[in-house]
Amino acid sequence: MTTKPALMIRLSGLLFWFDESLQKSLARAGYKPATRSQSMFLLCLAAGENRPSRLATQLGVSRQAVSHIIAELSQRGLITLAVDPKDARGRIVQYADGANDVRGAAHTAVAELEKLLKRRIGADTFKSLNEGLSRDWGEPAIIDLPPAAPSGETKARRKTKAG
């Protein structure tokens, strides 16, 4: 009997499908490929998040990782860092003027991928999926689990000792 993968795995698979489809579409059009981290960073930026610390939180990575992505994308001429007009000590990330072509192509690709997915899974399922993923899931949950084995001891080793 085959069991269906956990929801978390299926959600990751959908993310990977979107990113791989986007990257292959951009590559076919002649754009230089981006890593998945760079791609996700640029999508968050396109969605309106422009502060490095908040981008790190949204991506679930460290500020150091975001700094590395910023450096890479800056070298490629896709983004720039500017002084935050609301806080002169802070920085905001902006698309570089030379990135308009790839931004437009990526925007078109994402819109077309959504249309394709809607056709593949059906309009009602697509609508439900989009609505479910758009809802606030609340703060990360902590589930009560049995306590972990003492350091270095596995469940199998505990059975051997006891039995």
C-alpha cells in the first residue's frame, strides 16, 4: 500500500514545480538562471517586501544568508541597496533599472504558470488551494510530543537495555 506524502512534502513539491517551471521558462528566453534562494528572494521583493531583515524572516533564513543573496543579485545587476527613507540607518532592497526585462518576463511566466495550473487541477480546486494558502495560519505551533531519548541513546538501544 502506498501512502500519500505529508502535506508539507506536497506543498514543497508545488513550490519546487513553480520555481523549476519559472527558471526553465526564463532560461529558454535567454535569461541567466537563478538559484532557488535567489528566485524566492526576488519573488518576495516583487510582492512588496524590501527590508533585508524582513526578507530573511519571510524566507526563513539568516540575515547573513540574505546579505549573501543581496551581494550575488547586486553583482548580476538585478537589485540595488538604498537608504531607507523612513530610517537613515536602515537599507531597503530595490530592483535595479536594468532588471525591468527579466522582471517583466518573470511576472508573465508566473501568471501563465498559474493559468496552466488552474487548467490542470481545475478552477474550483485552484480557487480552494489559493484561498487556503492565503489564510493566516497563525503563529508556528508547538505540538506536545513524547520526550526525546537521553543524548546518544536511540529508542532501539533503550529497548535492548530494557529487554
